[in-house]
Amino acid sequence: MSVLKPFLALSLLLLTAWSARAQYDIDQFFFRGQRALMDGHYTQAINNFNIIIRLDGTLYEAYFFRGIAKYNLGDFGGAESDFDKALDLNPVYTLAYHYRAITRSRLGHYDEAIEDLRHAVDLRPNYYGLYFSRGVTYFLSQQFEKAVEDFDRFISKEPREPDAYLNRGASYLFLGDTVRALQDYNRAITLRSLDPEGYIRRSRIYYAQHRLEDALNDLDKAIEIDTANTFAYFNRALIRYELKDIQGTLSDLDEVLSREPDNSLTLYNRALIRSQIGDYNNALDDYDRVLNINPENVLAYYNRSILFIETGRWQDAIDDLSRAIELYPDFANAYMNRSYVKNQLGQHASAEEDYRTAQAKIARYRSMTSDSAGRAAFADTSRKYDRLLALDSDFARSDFNDELLQNKSVDINLKPLYRFVIARNETDSDGMPIMLSGVYQDERMGSFAASVPVDVEISCRPSDAAAVDNNRMMAAVEEEAGRTGDDRVLFAKALMESESKQFNAALQSYSEAIRKNPGEVFYYINRGALQSEMIDFISSIESNVQVLTMDNAGTAKARVRDGSSRSYDYSAAISDMNRAAALYPSFPYVYYNLGNLYCLSGDMPEAIVQYTKAIDLYPRLGEAYYNRGLVLIYVKDKEKGCLDLSKAGELGIGDAYSVIKKYCDTEE
């Protein structure tokens, strides 16, 4: 948890910055966007501001408010881009400088953020919210004295804002002035006595001063105010442990884990306590979970090895100690313990080698005048590695790269292939004109759809036409296909067979339609999509669905869900799509589909090429940006991938924002 209160909220009062426009439609869409922002419906707000921008691309306010919506969805790169555009159109727009600075701080671009705030202050020196934001930015860039100066300026005009005191107190704390920090925390509590944050901050100072009862009282108060505050429970657990209240400690850690089951630091602390009270099996379970979340947590390996030693699991102990040594080769205690275990197994020569290595590392450590060598601290055999860890402990600040809280791998699926499906026959609830909706318009596609004897539309969604409708239409279509052999009727028959998962029958019907009319591009698109769907259906039954798996550190890998190495052949589907591309080279959905098929085949560079072709032909194809963004992150081009996901979200792909929050927010 950050020691700093964040920037002041992106105030909805900013909506008053909109200057009325004469054109009625623009006013209506702006009103909808404004209402959506106030209600927290950020994707809906983006859609309305998109329309305004299409109607009049010179309205800087539309870019500005779309940027705020993106910011609130965690799309900081997209927000920065929109604020850039607003400032291009209006270089003296103070609010855009202000919120671009906030966004750049979230991205870790502190120097640029401070420059933006300097511009904003020059334009509006009496707008004191700028000093608050700049104080936060100075703090984040570890310029604590400058942070104090800006919070002083803000407080001089806004003396009753508790967040300013909390932030200035945190700055004083990093400057080593606990007296002034405590004074600021006291003031914040006086101003807002029902905010748990002040009590939690003050308890940390009391804890450092070993005023444990005072710290405990503050955390009791914080939990009384907010019974769901996991940070308060975590800190109270540390204090209860110091007070020898083991059951109370475990109860608080359990409370944290009931709400945050993947909080690895809490799991680690609970494992230590369970080990100390002899609850070895549950302690091992906790260490297993820690290492599943963070496989590079050296102390978890080391302490789990001690449990293995206690229970006589010698080989498991050696494996864990070897892994700890692999991660930190200066870990003298790990060599010492491995030497002991090897002796127990009769491996005396190897044990002696480990013992000599440990002694050499200890001697080297003792010859150093400081711990500036970093990892050499692991050669300090006097150091205890079984103490509880706080969020701001040495463990959190050292070279462990431990990703303390959550670091879960997530399976992310591509948006599906485009093909013709049975139409839903719905109208836009807002009555949105087609010209403004951004739907792809194509005369050849429209003529083809009109010629099919059932209502169809091109889509990447699963068709959800009612089964009763299929049954009612199927008999008539089958009779007509048998009587006339018309290729359009065969195409309609294949659609309905595909809906019913009659894949082989559908494949035969598509093939017959192609035999009768080999120049119809849309037959190849649907047959290729069907062949891909058949593979996906079979693989899902076998639990072998290939997915992109990415973790929060930006590492990406392809895997099959059951871990098998089986692969599937998409060459027939690719062949059909390439045939379609040859017949209709300006149709963007063909290249989008090829991007998916190459991705599923493991050819990521070619997938990127095909998605790019689709986007060049139809720049509003949000699914192509989304899928290309995933693939770019997969191949570790995170910056470009996140830009693509931002564009996908802007174009209405709501799933993009959950991916952006996982992989594109660089704030620690």
C-alpha cells in the first residue's frame, strides 16, 4: 500500500469547462458523455465522445474528457494521448496540463509530469490544486523537500484538507522527521476522524517507536471505521505478534486472506507463524501458495526447507536449498543447511564442499566494511530469516523482486473470427445512425447478405439465434436446397447446421456451395472459420485449448491448459482465408481472421502482419487492435501492445481495460 494519498480526484466539476455548441447533435452526445462520466460508466462516455470527435475533430474538450474516462479505466497511455491532442488544439488549456501530469506520474514519467505542472502553474498560479499534484509527483520522484514545499503552499490556502497533511507527513517521514510527521498525522485525524488512513499511518510511527499499545489502539479504531481494510488487519497482525498474541495474529492474517487470497506477503507471514507453533502441514501449504504466486521468493524456499528438515524430507530440503542458492549464490546459511542435510544422507564429500563454500562467503562478508555489495547480506549468518515481514521492510526494498502482493498468471483469449451468422434482428437502443455507429459498410458484403434466404450479418460473436427458429427454418431450407441446389440456399443450410454443432454436415454444405460457385469470397471465409471452430470445439472437449498466458511482470508464454504438447493443424482454415484474400483483397475481416489463425498456429510475427493489414483497411476494427495488442505483449513489445489495447478500448472493446490494468499500469 502506498504511503501517499493519491492525487486529488478528477473532479466532475470539470464538466463545467464545456462550452456550449450550437449544433444540437453535438450537445446531445456531450450531455450523454457527461452523464456517463458522472455515473462512472466510462466506456459509455468514451463512445459518446468518439461521436463528438467524428462530428468535429477540433473540439479539444472532447479529447480532454475522453482522456479522463480512459484514466478512470486504467488506460493511462490512452489518456495521455488524448490530453496530448487536447493541448495540440489548445496549448493554454490548464486542465489538460494538470491531468496529463497526473497521468504521466502514474506512468512513472516524473520529469515530464513536473514540466507539465510548471506550465499549468505559469498559466494559473492561483489554482492551488496544482501544488497538491506537484507535491505528489515530487514525492513519487523522491524529491521530498520539494514535496514538502508544495504541500506547504497548498495548505496555506486549503488548511482543512486532510490528505495534504497525510502527504506532507509521509514526506517528513522520508526525511527522517518523525516529530513533524506525527504532528501532520494528528492534524489529519482531527480534520477527518472517520477516515482509517490517518490512524493506520500514525500506528506505523507508534510501532517504529515501540509504542505498541498506542499502535494497537489506532489500528483497532481503523478497523472499527472500516471492517474491510486489509492493510489495517495486516499491520495489527504485526503488532499482535510483537505482543505475543499468536491467535490474534493468525486471526488478522486469516481476515486479510479471506479478502485477498493471493496476498503472498500475508501467506508468507502466516507460514512463519504456523511453523513456529508446529502446524507444519498448513505452513507447507502456505509456502506452496507463496511460491506458486512468486517462484523467485528465496526466503520462502529457505524457510520451507527448514520444515522439510524438521519432518525428515531430506531430498525436498536439498531441492529447496539448491533453488535458494541458485537465486542468491551468496546465501551462506543455505550452503550450511544443505551441508547438514547432505551429511544426513551420507553425501559427506559434497557436504564438505558446501561447508567450505559457506565459510568462504562468510569470510568475504566479514571483510566488507558495508553491505553495499547487496546480495552479500545473505552471507551474514547472524541474520534472522524467520521474522515477520512488514510491507516496507528490508524484504520489500531489497533485490528479491518479490512482487509482494499479487502476481497471478491470467489466461486471455483472442476475440473470435469474423464470419456470417444468423442475424439477431436488433435495433440500437439509442437509435444511433449507422454513419455514427462506426459499423463497417461494404457494398459487396451488403449485396451478398441480402441475397441469402435467411437474415444474416457478419460478426465475431457466437450466434444466439433461438433453436426453435433454426428448427422452423431448417426444414424449408433443406427442401429448397434439395430441390434447387442453389448455392445461396446451401450457404444458409450450412449456417444453421453450424449453429447446431453439426460441423461435418455444415462443412459438406459449404464445400458444395463452393463447388457450385467457386468465386464467392464469403463461402471461403465461413468455411475457414468453421474449420477453426471445429478445432477449438474438439480441443475444448480434450481440455487442450491453447491460450496466451501472461503475468503482471509482462512475461508471456503460450501453453495448453492441461499442459500437454498436442498441437492442432489450422492449415486448411488458413488456406480458405488466403483464397478469400485473393478473391477480395480489400476486405479487412479476411486479414483479421488470418491474424487469429496464424496466432493459433504459433506464428506470432505473421499474425501481427495480418492484423496490421486489417487495421490499415478498416481503422475502426477494435477486435484487431485488441488481438494485435495481446500478441505484441506476448512477444514482449509491451509499449506497442498497450497502445493497441488502448485503441481497442476506445473503439468499444470493453475487455481491453481489464487487460490494460493487469499489464500496462507501471505504477508499483
